[in-house]
Amino acid sequence: MKEELVFTERQHLRQWWIIALMIPINGIIICRCIMQLGFGKSFGNNPMPDAMHIIVTVITLLVTVLLFFIRLNTVINKEGVYMQMFPFHLRYKFTPWDYISEANVMKFNLMHFGGWGMWFKSVNLGGHGIHHGIGSTAYTMSGNKVLKLVLHNNKKIYIGTRMPEELKEFLNKLDAERKQK
């Protein structure tokens, strides 16, 4: 029986400084909310209304929870490339090899999008996340290595990887197997 060629990678947010920054921010916001709502002690000359305190606290907590649960899942096999940036994508996005004209691992930087100003729509996590540019989409969690997919319509998809050497080796094996058929 022939071994099935599959590459799988799961990445979580590794920017410890973002999480370290969120802990004291959450603490301050929760304490201020408790002080104002529970004890009636307001802060400053123009205190925030109670409803606004609740909204700010809930949003801050939701962002913190999001940072703990966000992940980039990549699965590549002989059928194509499956990618999911959870919780923004509840299902995998699938790109079959028939739609891909080029696939390689490369170093990635913001100039692939024309710099910071060219991002039209993005979910930014300290320079990483989901970024849409003109004819390009990037999904990254950390680092600067990506799988670059060029589709037949010249659209480019960049999928971040922390395992660039393993991915290159896998793509070479997959390419060799596909050429044998």
C-alpha cells in the first residue's frame, strides 16, 4: 500500500507581547468597571457612562479570547491546498491543484502588497493575520516564510508557515509523484 502524501500544519498566535499587553489592559478595564458599577466610584472629571463601561469591558474580553483561540490550519495533499484561519473561517478554504499554476515557499514582506498603505481589508495581529491587497491575500500568524500560490487568474495567495523546509520537501515529493502519473 502506498503512503498518502499529506502535509499538515497548525499555527497559533506566538506574539507573547500581545498577550502580555492584554493581561494588564483587561485588569485595568475590569477593575474600573467593577469600581464604577459596583461601588459607584467614577474616574476622572468626565466619567464614562455605565453602559459604555460594560461595552468596552465585553469587547476587550472578546478580543483577548480571540487572541487565545485564533489559529491557522493548513493541509496540503494530492487534491490541493486546504487553509483555515479559525475563527474567521469556520470551514476550510480549498484550492485544487488544477487552479494553481505555481506553488513555492518564499520569504514574505509587506512589499508584496505595495507596503502598509496598500491593504484594503485586513485583520491585523501585530503585522500578521488576514490581509487583502490588489489581487493578493495573505494569511499569516508569525514569521516571514509563506507558501505562495499563484492561481491561473494571476491571483496570489500567501499562507504562512513555521515549517518552510518541511513544506519545500513535501512540495518536491508531491511534484515528483504528480509527474509520474
